[in-house]
Amino acid sequence: MEINAPYEINKKGHLVFDGCDVVGLANEYGTPLYVVSESEIRKRCKRIKECFMHKYTDTQALYASKAMSNVAIYRIISDEGLGIDVVSGGELYTAIKAGFPAEKIYFHGNNKTQDEIKLGLDNNIGCFVIDNDYEIDLIQKTAFESGKKVKALLRIAPGVSVNTHEYVCTGQIDSKFGFSIKDNTALIAVKKVLESHNINFAGIHCHLGSQIYSREAYYEAVMIMISLLGQIKQEYGIEAEELNVGGGFAVFDYERDKYVDIADFIETIMDTVEEQCSIRKIKRPRVLIEPGRWIVGESGITIYTVGAVKEIKGIRKYVSIDGGMTDNPRYALYNALYKGIAANKAAEKCTEVVTIAGKCCESGDILIKDLNTPALEPGDILAVLGTGAYNYSMSSNYNRLTKPAMLMTNKGEVRVIMRREDYEDLLRYEQI
Ligand SMILES: Cc1ncc(COP(=O)(O)O)c(C=O)c1O
């Protein structure tokens, strides 16, 4: 089953997103503008519950909140009954302020500071995911000082490479993340945690990367992780409570017209877990997944106004918009592919191929390389689709551009969840 994001074209020939005329939103709230659909996010959470949490006992999905972290999204995720993963004090603080249930928060990251660990401890979060030896020591010391015993998973680098951009591959041996499966490193780390009196070893975690299409990668990872659980039982006589296999489930790839339903990945994961646990005679642990992009990626769009149009005859036509790598650095970072639609000309035929450029002083500030579109002119409204994940959360003020506002839509209803930054915001931290 394919989950299609909520797009239509209305009688005016305008693009409609989640029941809202995109041109109308641009006129009323200005551009650039992030728009996120609450109904789409909820639909996706429900799908995850249907094919994972309700289908298999003892399972839990965590929203990987690095994809988009703000109070509004944490409240929706909490309401839908999912947990979250956070990777910094800032994400944790935002979640706590949003009233997110602390016991459903997993704290990731490869270099947690003592202050961040303390923030987690003070708020009684559910679990720390320990990334390296230094963190075992620091979490043990900080928990001891706080007089607490914390639940922890160990992050493992299972040595599984996936076919995605190298900057979003994380499960290979040569990675900054996790204890390597090689040379017994992971097994030795488990022993160290078992000997740490203020840490309660709960199980293991891995995360292979992002925008993964291969079910085989998850199969391979689960095989390796269950084999490690078998070794842990054999060596230390304990059965782990939890196995967390991370996120990375790909969203629709417009360019290649490629899609794999999340239910298919989950089926592969769960079938392999059940089979391998039975073969190795170990108790089937609680299984967790951590989708980020799959929940919010296609639930968001960004709206821009077209400005300068420049044609270099026989070479390329550049169409510049009023945002760019500051609100969406993903093309500049790893050539991420996006689809754009001229929102005020959504019913018109595409007649040209153009490059959509941002307004920053960087040649790499491009959003879409070869976009098929009706002719674009200054004042046209361009919607870039599928920008809900890793856009707002990766945004910056480079060139002192102010960050866009963010709207949340729900079947035609609109609310501002983040106001537009203004120039005064840029001076807020300066000691003038
Ligand atoms: C530990 C961990 N879990 C989950 C995710 C979510 O990945 P995605 O948004 O591709 O599902 C990430 C993303 O980098 C991650 O680092």
C-alpha cells in the first residue's frame, strides 16, 4: 500500500495541500513558509500502529525527532502513543516542555555531555542509548552522583552497509557511531555495562542509515543483532529485554518512482526476529523501531516566491526563490532530490526544465537541479514537496536570512506553530 501525501488541484488551477490552497497560504502568511500536515502525520502514526504495534505484541515505535523537533510535533506524537528518540539536550528540553511522557524518551547521540545526561536523569527519561566507552563511564558516574539507576541500550555498529548517500550511512564498521560488532568490541562493552552498578543493561540498538529501500539490509542487521543477543546469553547468562533496529525507512522517491511500504520492512524485521530467536533459543525481546523521515518527510512542503530568472542560452535556466540552503540544506549536503510544483500554475503543462536556486552566496545553494515546470516568472509560487524531515531541523541563519514561519494544517484548517523570525531575532543574543 502506498501512502500518498494530501495533494490536489482546485478549480483555480492552484495546488491544494491538506485542504489548503497553497497560493492562499503564501498570500496570507508570506514566503518562504514551511507547511506541515497534522492529518498526514497522524495517518502515518496510525499506519505504524496498525502494521507494527497492534499487529505484534511487545513492540514500540519511537519517532526519531531529529527529523523535525518542535512542541507541536511532540504533542501529536505523544497523543498517538508513540515514543521518541532525542539526540541532544535541546531536543530533550523541547520534548519535556511539550509535556512528552519522559518514560517514552530514548536518549541517543555519540557524545552526550554530562549536562545532557544530567538533564535526562533529572527528568527520569526512559532509556539512554550508550554509544561508546566514554559514555559508559560518564553515564555511570553521573547516575551514581544522582543516586539513580538508569536503563540503557548499547548502540552496535553491525557492519551492514546500505545503498544510500555516504553521509547518511551509519551501520557500517567504519562509523563514528556505536560499538563495533568486530573483534568482540560489542560483547566486551556489554560486560562493562553489566559491571556498572548504576546502569541497567536492557538490550541493544542499531541504526543502518536513512532513506533505505532494501529489506535485505534489515534482514542482515537483525540476523547479526540476534546472533549478538545469543552470544550475550551464552557468555553472561542474560536475556536482553529490548532490541531496537533503528529507523531509515525510505519515503517515496519521485525521481526514480520508487517506494517500499513500511509494512514490508516491518514484516521482514519481525519475521527474522521471531525465526532467529526461536533458532537460537532466546526469549524474543521487545522490538523497537525509530522512523523519522517516514513520519514527517512527506507530511511537509515549503512554499517560496520566484524572483530572478536567468537563462544562460544553451546551458541552463536558473530560477531563484526567496529561500534556499538556509531552510533546506539537503541538496547542498547530499544532493537530495525534491519535486517542485508551480502552485499557481499547477494545472498547466510543463514546458521547460529549470534549476531552482536559493538566495545564498554559495554556488551550491540549489534546491532542485532539473525541474520540469510550466514557465516560471517573478511572483510565481513554488511548492517544494516532501520537505517535512531534516529541513526545519537543519535550518540556519547563514547570510543572516531569517527562518521561515511554520504552519500546521489539518484538512483545511491552519494554525501557526512557529512564527517567522525577524531582524530583531537575529540580534537577540548579541551584547550590543
Ligand atoms: C539513531 C537514529 N535513529 C533513527 C533515525 C531516523 O532515521 P530516518 O529519519 O531515516 O527514519 C536516525 C537518523 O539519522 C538515527 O540517527
